[in-house]
Amino acid sequence: MMAMERPLTEHIHPGRAPLDIEQYERLGGYQALRKALTCLSPDDVLKEVTDSKLRGRGGAGFPTGQKWRFVPRGDATPKHKYLVVNADEMEPGTFKDRLLLEGNPHQVIEGVIVSAYAIGASRAYLFVRGEYHLATQRLEQAAAEATSRGYIGTTILGSPFSLELHVHGSAGRYICGEETALLTSLEGKRAIPRAKPPFPQASGLWGRPTVVNNVETLCNVPHIVNRGAAWFRGLSSGADAGTKIYGASGRVRRPGAWELPMGTPLRELLEDHAGGMREGYGLRALLPGGASTSFLTPAHLDVAMDFASVEQAGSRLGTGNMIVLDDRTCPVGMLANLEHFFAQESCGWCTPCRDGLPWVERILRAIERGEGRDDDLDILEMHTRFLGPGKTFCAHAPGAMAPLGSGLACFRDEFERHIRDRACPWSGR
Ligand SMILES: Cc1cc2nc3c(=O)[nH]c(=O)nc-3n(C[C@H](O)[C@H](O)[C@H](O)COP(=O)(O)O)c2cc1C
Ligand code: SF4
């Protein structure tokens, strides 16, 4: 492997203004677009991305080339197809896309244009979290600069390819990040998920073929086009290709985000990059990829942070941005806070999620206050089954159950102690 290449963040310097278009071009920016439009067919780009083994960075890890292949091709397909960039990033504990959006907006824009070319999209939407004001402003500025250079618009660089690009603010709900709810919201309706199939690639925005990809996913595309699939695969020594922007929050010495080879061990992330636990705090457990993943414990520190390894350990890589739980914070209180978020963000479409999540939150708060009852743990466990995978319309409810189910298993003693002693042992510490 080439020593610690960081293609996505090489030109990002937090606290400093991002590269403007001239600086970006001087450093090789928009060369992938030029190469794609002048030397490669859309199928060539698609093949390179497929061969690179790039997997989506939005949480589920779906292979990007495979997703793009589902888009109908050829003359008989609808005139308009869409590419939608999921920059909603409301997952608690996750801030990797913000780094990319604010830090190098031209990289995002170039990734979007090249990807739109590969799938034959005539219009691209960047759907940006409502609170990301700076990111929105920088994207709009970058899009204006790219338009003035002829990288966006009609017959780009003299090729037959044309693209309209719109920066669009999110409606401010977590569910807007779920790809089908995002599309419904973009159509101006209440953000509720749609049934799949049909998948967006066949029938998405306004019923037309649509690809939804995460920001980090698309930022990889110009680098793959420039340097090739084999180079991209070689960035990682593990099963999954490329680099990953990992992150850590909680009581660690240096909370932050770092681009590292995909499959970097959890221990290295926590001890070397996050600097270990803060003085006086020990590691109790962590959620490896945002709030909707299952807890891992100190016994899992040697797990490689790639999709398959984290799944084998009983969780999900998710966004790769971990939330660390220390040994002086009440795990019941932490779960109550998380479930408050999930309950508040339920779109209300299906009963188990709409009514179950507030019930879960009420029980957790009661246990935390020392008012838990003996049968509360059974009721919570029942919810992990009734709101589990396949029981609700979208993955919001199963995501909410991931920390709860694993928390009940990991912190059983703590739950029982709260109920038995009718008090929170951690209050006032
Ligand atoms: C409740 C919920 C919220 C989500 N929020 C986001 C988000 O903010 N950003 C994101 O990229 N994906 C989010 N996803 C995943 C998307 O539905 C989708 O899988 C992803 O955007 C696909 O991009 P990728 O293939 O590039 O990973 C969310 C999923 C669910 C169920
Ligand atoms: S699981 Fe929750 S968020 Fe998803 S559709 Fe049902 S009610 Fe809405």
C-alpha cells in the first residue's frame, strides 16, 4: 500500500478557506472531468468505478458501481435521469461529510459531474442538511465558479454531455436522509419513505431513474477516474477498498475526523488518532458508526473497521464515526438520550415506530430516575423485536433498536442495578 495517502482530505485544512477554482485546478482539479468527457465513455467510467470496489459511505455500504448499473441505459430510457447527493448528515456523532463539503467543495462538485456523466443524469441535486450554512454557501460559490468555467451547463467542454446542478436545503428532519424520504421531500412533499421496489434507480425523483449517493462516496470518483481502480483498491489492505473518513466523539483526548486506509483497526483509531480516553475516564463501550449501530466493547478493539469485520463483531461500520461511552457516564441515560432523538425523528408512518419509540424513551427515563419496574427490561426487549429489521417501513426503527438491543446485552447489570436500588448510580458523579 502507498504510505498513508489521503486523496479526499489532502487539500483540506480546517480553519482555512477552501481552494478556489484556480487553486483547485492548479492541483489537478477537474482533470478527472476532462479525462472522462474527452477520453472515456460513460460505460468506461462505470466500469472503472465498479472495478474499484467502491462501496457507499452513507452507512449501508452498497457497491457503487452495482447501484449505477441498475439505472436504465440506452435511447429508450426516460429523457431525464437524476443524481442526488445525500448531504443530509443528521446521524448523531457523524461529521465526515461536513468536512468534505466545507473543506473542498470543488472536489464534491467534480465528483457529482463525473458521476452524473457515468449514469447519464441530466440534473443533479445536492441535498444539504439545513444547519450546514457554511457548507451550502461554499457549495453554491464552487458551483458558480464551475459554471463560469463551463464545467456545468450545456455541452460541457464541447462534449454532448449537459448537466444542471442545484444546491437544495434539507427540510431539517433525520428521515430526510433516508433516500426515498429524501426524494419525496425534494418533490416538495412531506418526507416519508417509499416502498422499495421500485428502487430509485428505476423510479426515483418524479418517477424517473435516480441515483442517491453519499457525499464521501462521490468524492472518491474523480480520484478513481484519475488514478485507476487498482490504485484505489491498493489504498486499503483489507477487504474493502479505498480510504475512509473515520471520526470519534465522546470523552477522548482528541475528538475529530481522520482519513485513513479502510480497515484501520479500532484500537489504532481510538488510541493513536483520538489520543485515548481523557484523564480519569475509562472506555466502557462505543457505537462504531453513528447512533444507529450496535455497541462494541473493549474486547473488540482489534476489529478492523471495514464493513465485513464490524458486522462479524456484531455491529455495523455505518458512517465509521464512533461515539465513545466512558465509564463515568450512565449507559441508561445515554440510551435514553439516543432514543429521545429517534422518537422525535420518527416520521410517524408506521405504528411500531411512531408509538414504540416514545414508549421506549419513557421506560428508559423512568429507569434512569430510579422508577423502573421489574418487567421494564422485558418490555424493552419486546420492542427490539417488534421494531427490528423487516417490521417497519424503513430502516429508522431497526437503526434505533441497534444501540438499545446491544445496550441491554452489554449493560444488563447496570439496568438491573438501577431498578433494584431505585436510583441511578451515576447521578451527581
Ligand atoms: C433514517 C435514515 C437516515 C439516513 N441518513 C443518511 C444521511 O444523512 N446521509 C447519507 O448519505 N445516507 C443516509 N442514509 C442512508 C441512505 O438511505 C442511502 O442508503 C445512502 O444515501 C446511499 O448512499 P451510498 O450508496 O453512497 O452510501 C440514511 C438512512 C436512514 C434509514
Ligand atoms: S420506520 Fe419510522 S421513520 Fe421509517 S417509515 Fe416507519 S414510522 Fe417512518
